Amino acid sequence: MIIFSKALADQGTVWDAIRAAEEVGEPISADMIRFSGEKKPVVMWNITRHCNLNCDHCYIDATAAAAEELTLEEGIRLIDDLADLKIPILILTGGEPLLSPNFYAYAFHAREVGLRTVISTNGTLITPEVARLLAEAKIRYVGVSLDSCRREVHDSFRGVEGAHERALAGLVNARDAGLKTGLRVTLTRDNWHEVPALLELALEMDIPRFCLYHLVPVGRGAGISDRDVTAEERRSVIRFLAEAAVELKDREIEILSTDSPMDGAYLLEMLKDDPERREQARKLLKSSGGCTAGVKVANINHRGDVHPCHFMPEVVVGNVRERAFRDIWIDGPTPELLELRDIRSHLKGACADCEYLDVCGGCRQKARFYCGDVLGEDPTCVVKDLLGR
């Protein structure tokens, strides 16, 4: 996760906030966790495989609910384990999490045990009543996907007519219920040029977060890898977001990207003529950790399988039905987890000797997909040609 708003316009505030929270023993705010020394992972939990859309890029190929999904009792036990571990954030997702019959039981139980909880949703099911319940459950953040300002483009990508209108309504309902909301867009060759218009839409709607996701070739996303953007198109979007973060630093909006640690490397390339600002940004990005699969992020699927990242479904490091999450992640990590935690010393190709290795390391799933080797270079890198590699 590359938070342009923090890396470019708010460096001093970031460090002051982290230091102040640590001094008094308070939890670090959600938007600062990435830059802190927090070692326990943000956990993304796919509570169901059921979804009412059919998105082209879905990493779990979500359709109908699966019979092997965790039971309510098993899910409550998992929430208790995560609360005891004091993970920084629990992300409830799916499929579409609001379709899970256990969603509200999970959300309210997480509130009772003090877990900071957010949801990742397509937004189409957030009615005013649903938004009120989310607020009562103290959901800290509602991220809603919107991939175009054009109804037909979004609906085509999401596979259901009317998805665009209902996602916008869901955002408004969540916002009006007092929930922190975010507009999220997955970048493809079909919509990369719409990022400025989508950011403007977020500003017009008073949505306080704008998050860019990059296409990762896994699940149904593997079938549309040819619709990924070019390096120059990706750079142009990153440049725009970086400039917007500075221009809008006094507005109530946070601009960030995720699933692409190379964005941070390119950000440092952009700052070469401003050494002081570049050094501050590098310090933040180094703390952020680049690709943190198996370190600062973890995924639990609907069956209870634990993955180092939600984009690595083929790497299973344990199952919470068989072992507690603490045992899987901390007390008895598998060789696969240990390899990921020391991966920078074993990388190959352009990633191995890159000057931005400490802030990036590439996307390991992209390396696996395109090169057949999790240790290989990330061929979608946007800086290697600039560095003459």
C-alpha cells in the first residue's frame, strides 16, 4: 500500500502520530499502521464465496456460497483468536461479505471483543438500513469498488447490469450513516484514463479515500492479464495521483494505491530533483515494507485456509480449523512463510539488484504468474526501463 497523501504531503505528521500513540500505549490509527513497526498482520478474511456480481478480475472466482465455509461457531472462535492476538485490522470480504448469513454476527462480535474491523464490498447491497447496522457494529471503513464513471463500462466489468447505480447509492448511504468510505478502482486498459474523473467524483461526493488497485493475474484476473495497462500508462496514473496528493493536501481525502509496491519506487524516481523530500518519502516507504505477503498481511479464505496474501491462493500455510491462527502465523510458521519473510535476499532478475529493493521487491504473485517463479522479477515493473535494466 502506497499512501501518496502521507508520503508526499504529510511526512512529519505521520511520524509524530506514530510516536505519540506508541508513547501512551494507544493503538496506532488505521492509516498509519503501514508505516509503523507493527508486526502482527492485517488479516483479510473471505467470509463467503457467495457474490451477486461476476467481476472479470475476481481473485477467488466468487459465485455461489460454498458448503465448506466456516460455520458461525468456527468464525466466532477465529474472531476471538484474532482479538487475543491483537491484530491491527480485520477486513471482512468475500465474495460479497454482506451476502454471508453470518456477517452481522461476525461484525457485532468483532465490535464486542474490540477488533478494528472494515469491510471490502461491491456496495450494491448497502441500503440505508444496512448502513445503519454497519455504523452500529462500528465498522471503521467501507471500501466500495467503482471502476468507471460510465455505467456501461462498470456494469460490463462487474458482470451485472445496474451494478454502477447501486454501488454509487451504497457509497452515499454509507457516507450518510457517518461511516468512513472509500472509492476503489481496479486499473485496466479500459479505464486507466478515467482515474482523474473518478477522483473528481470522490471529491464531489465527499468520499474521504481514493484507492487505486492494480490488476493481479489470479483467479478470473488471470484470464484478463492481457487487459493490464502498459508501463507508461501505469506511470501516468501514478504521476497524476502523486501530483493530486500534493495539490489536495488540505482537502479531506487520502489518496493511495495498493497491490503494487513498484508505485513507491516510481514515486522516488519522481523525487530525484528534491533530495530532502525524497529521503523522507523513502524512509516512509521503507517502513511500509514493499510487498509484505506473509509479513504484514495475511489472508484466510472461506474454508479457513491461511494464505500469505489473498493473491496467493495456491500457497496454503495452515487451516484455522486445525490450528489456531497464532500457531500458524507466529509460533509454527511453515517453510513457505519463512521464505517470504526473507525473500529479498533470494530474489532473481531485475528485482534482485534494484536500487529500490528496500522499498519494493516487486509483486511476488506477478512473478509467479509471468515467470513461473515466486523469486523471479516482476515483469510489470515501471522503473526497470528507466534504470536501464
